[in-house]
Amino acid sequence: AYKTKKYIEGVRSLKPGLTMMIMHCTATSEVFPHISDSGPVRKGDMLAMMDPALKKAIQDEKIIITTWREMMERRKQIK
């Protein structure tokens, strides 16, 4: 899908270092359009994040998925 392709391109273009990628994955409900008009974009993000092709690209690029807590722990080890 289009969003998966875009995320894979983004992942493959990353330079070494820390990168934060934000996505808003949402399975919209019937009330979501009353909250935001971003439902289709958010659903696209969700589907991309569930796509095995994106997971493979992340693994192929040896990207470490982490949390802020883990990142801070890694940083403390370097100092």
C-alpha cells in the first residue's frame, strides 16, 4: 500500500543516529469523524505498521525500535 511504501522509503533513507518517527495509528469508529477528519490517514498508518513488508525493512536496516526510557538507559551507558 501507499503508506507502507512511504514508511519503507523513510526507513531506508535514515542516517545513523536517533530518529523519532511519529504515526497516529487508529482503527476509526463511527464517532471518529466527529473528533477529527484524519481517520483515513490514521488508518493508513495503522495498516502500514501492521504490514510485514515494513517489519522486514526495519529488520533489514538493523533499526532498533526503542522507547524513551530505553534510549536514556543506553545514553547513560555511553557516558
